[in-house]
Amino acid sequence: MNFSTIEILDTLLIQKVTITDEVLSVDLSDGRSISVSLLWYSRLLHGSQEECQDYRLIAGGMDIHWNQLEVVLKNLVLGQSSGESRRSLKRWLGDRLLGSSNC
């Protein structure tokens, strides 16, 4: 039996999100957990505790949206980083107040 990547991803739903100062972890509907360094997601790395906790699951639980940080995380299960350019991150950081704490 053949399964496409899209069919497999459609069955992997995020059940729980946990963020520490260094790591983003998600528990998936198939029982696995995935943890990645916040270095992959610079806005989360530079976000405050409040900003990092202000998220919602979207696309039926396949993606995560952080409201205040303007981040949508797609395809975490595929190992994709944010893909944000240095220029975009620099501009975003410039708009923030200095000294905000990490997630």
C-alpha cells in the first residue's frame, strides 16, 4: 500500500505545545513528540513568556500560529525551520523593546 507524504501529514495532528527558554516541543496525535531548538525559530527565541504562550492551533491542528509574534509554524514534522531572512528578523527585532525575556 502506498501513502503520499500529504496523506501521512494529514493524520499527524499537534496535541500539545511546550516552549522553554531553549526548546519548542510538540506532542503529536500518533504518540510521538518532536523537540527543536528555538534557534530554528528566531521570533520565538526573542519572544517574551507572554508572547510565546499566546498561540493557537490552526489547520485542524497541523500548524501553530503565534498571535503577537506574527509566526505561523508549518510542517514542523518535516524538519523545516522558519525560513525567515536575516533582513526580516533584523527589522522585526528593531521594532521591539530591548530587554524582553526569552520564551
